[in-house]
Amino acid sequence: MERRKFIQTVGTAAAVTPILGSFSAIASNSVGSSEHTFPELPYAYDALEPYIDAQTMELHYSKHHKGYFTKFMAEAEGTDLMDTPMEKIFASISKQSVGIRNNGGGYYNHTLYWENMTPKHTAIPSKLKEALDKNFGSVDAFKEQFGKAAKTHFGSGWAWLIVDKNGKLQVTDTLNQDNPLMDVVSVNGTPLLAIDVWEHAYYLKYQNKRADYVDNFWNIVNWDVVNHRLSKA
Ligand code: MN
């Protein structure tokens, strides 16, 4: 490998590791059980300015996300859910209470959302770009489809890029705190990219202009994390 290429490759790997690494490293100091933790934010509240404002981030993380986690843990306390991975719980969520579904989803979905954003510009890794080109025609066509799902989703919920069990990438959206891992939704798959379209995610800055929040989301997507999720799926 030529030296320049080697430095670029190592540089890319080094850029990914602290983000994913710090998430689990700090999580060991966080509230939770062996299976469930309330994670630290991977960046400061104001890190995603001007696209997401600091006050929204602080309320969203310390009140909304923390609230879902706390309520989930309170309901899971004393049951085998405490030691069950969320992905396994979601696979038969239809057998659980509405509290576990809503708060477990809220806990899990926000962790994915924080993780798939970054203040640092990231380029789309070539393997991910190939997958987007193959499944959507182009990166722009993917962004158009994902953006449309996020902008037009009626009411509270989430839009997703997922990879299904056949390896096909799809855009989907879910109600409330449901996600594509749950057996109650129509399109199942592993989440690669999540955007929260509840009003609490954008209303302080954008008011009724959800479309502007969604368009600005592309400035802060952590493509390395999306690529990493695809490689693990
Ligand atoms: Mn939210």
C-alpha cells in the first residue's frame, strides 16, 4: 500500500473509533443494568449548531430520552427484560405492555439517533455509497426518498434507512416510538440511519418548518456510523 493511501485509511479508521469507542467507554459510568444503559451524548449540546440548537439538544437528551429510559427501567425491574437485549425484546414486542413498547422504543431509538449524527463532516464511505447507488439509483435519490418519508410522516414518529433480511436497503417510517426491529410494524429490518420527526426534535428552532430540519439533517449525518451498522448487519 502506498504511504498516502495508508495514512488516509488509518486516518479514517481513527476518526470512527473515538466516536463508537467513547460511547461504550463512557456508558460504563452511566445509569443502567448490565444490558441497558443510558448513554452519554457523543458530543456537546451545542455541537450540532446551527442545524440543531443547544436548548433542543439538552431538553431532548436530558428530559425526553432520559424519561424514556427511566420509565423503561422501572417497568423492566424485576423481570427478565433487565437482562434481555433490546433487539430481542423488540422481536416479540407484541407480547409486551404498551409501556415497554413506547419507553423501550424511545430509549433505543434516541441512542441510535445521537450516534448517527456528528458535528464533524464525514464523507460517504465507498461501500455504503455502492449500496445506496444499487438500491436507490443514487445517493441523491436515496436522500430524496428518506427526506420525503421524514417530511410527510403524519404525526409523531421516525424515518429510517434499514437493511432487510435479504440485504436490501429500504426507507421506511414508524409511528410514535416504534422501530423497524419490532414485530408490530409492516417493514422490518436493521436500522442504519434514524431521524426523529417528533415536534420536540425541532420545534424550538424550526417551529412548523419540519422540512428545513430534515434538509439540514444531511449536514450532520455520521456516514461512518451508517456504514459501520451496514457492515455489522
Ligand atoms: Mn425524540
